[in-house]
Amino acid sequence: MIRTHAAGTLRAEHTGQTVTLTGWVARRRDHGGVAFIDLRDASGVAQVVVRDEVLAASGAHDLRNEYCVRVVGVVETRPEGNANHDLPTGEIEVAISELEVLNPSAPLPFQIDERVSVGEEARLKYRYLDLRRPAPANALRLRSKVNQAARTVLAERDFVEIETPTLTRSTPEGARDFLVPARLAPGSWYALPQSPQLFKQLLMVGGMERYYQIARCYRDEDFRADRQPEFTQLDIEMSFVDQDDVIALAEEVMAECWKLIGVDMGGPLR
């Protein structure tokens, strides 16, 4: 690791420690020979303080927003009255003794700041930049936690996670298939699955009894607000159960997922 700490994890108890941080320059403010930099990484933001002589020694006088840097410095408590209570790291700052520019940044198509409104077209075109903003980044992290919560519930109930093929024979379902040419069989085609329906039924025939997967599915439909050509679903199949068993399992999975945003669903949803 080229860093010792994540920027957003620093707290007052780290005061006096020498740390190495990496991340992007979110903001730079110059005040008479000293630059205050908000350094952002995946964990959050920490303020680092760097003197002009350190910038000069590192050849980084032109340091600006979204430069990717590595810094070494000592964690200090901010002067009285300068704490930022809106930041988890707001009680401290890092006095920098070394600064290395890992990668400079050209001017960007929009500002990486959640307070700045950005058009949807620009956000989609430069999705990799949009993901540096907290809202879309947190959405991806929440999605990952939802997947993990579902996996935990199902694993505790002896479900087996099984990946089913994504190159398969075309089968009649609710939409058209996406077709993939078979190179070794000219004139023949694979179809991308609209759901793993046939495979999970075969797994039940094979005696697996409890199956699930977080499955990618594909439907060649017209573009509409309520349609997606490619989507992900939590796919489950069980043997020797009735309707109430299926409903109870779905409630348990949903309850664990909603807890991630602080909502207790309580008892049955019926």
C-alpha cells in the first residue's frame, strides 16, 4: 500500500501520527504562503495544509482541482474555532512535509462538487467523473451492501449460489432475445437469457433444492421509461415449499435490505 490511512478515517485520536494519504484535490485555498487542500478519496475528505516551499520542492505550484496526489504529514488538531463540524474529519488537519503528484488533471467538463448542478447528458458521457461525486458513488456502495445482505440471508438458510449460462438457446419469453453469432457454426446463434428460468428448474430436478443468484438478464425491447435492455435481478428457486414459504423468505430478504437505510419493516408485510 502506498498510503497508511484513508483520508475520511482520520480523527482527533490520530493527532501526532505521521500519515501517508492518497487521493484527489477536491479544493485548494491559498492564504499567504500556505495552501489548504481538501483531499478526497473513497472514504471521505480531509484537510491538508501545505506550505509554498513544499509545493515548490515537489514541482506542484500549479496544483489544482482533481490532481491525484500522495502526501505525507503529521495529523494536528485544528486551531480553536476552526473545526468544521460538518465533516467527520473536521477536528483535524494534516501538516504536509512531502507531496507527490501521481497524475495531473486536464480541465474537466464539469466541476466535481455535489453542490453544483450537472446536466444528465454530461454526467452519462463522463460517468467515470460523475462517480467521484458522493451521490452516485454512495448509490453503488448501497447496491453492493444490498447484494451482500441478500446473500447473507440466503446463505443462513442453506441456499446455494449458482451461476447459470449466459450463452444459451433462444427460448420463448416475454420479449425478443439479444442474439450472439456463433463463430464456429455460421448461421447459428446464441441468445442472452431473459431470465435463468429453465436452468433453475433443471437445478431443482437435479436435487439442489435451494438455489439463488444475482443474475444479469437481457430483453430486446423498445426504449421506454419502464424498460431496461439489461438489468439485474435476485433470482431464487426452492423445492418442497408452498406460497407462504416463498412470501416469508422474500419478506426476510427485504427487511434486511431496508435496514441498510435505517428502516425497520417490523412484522409481516401482508
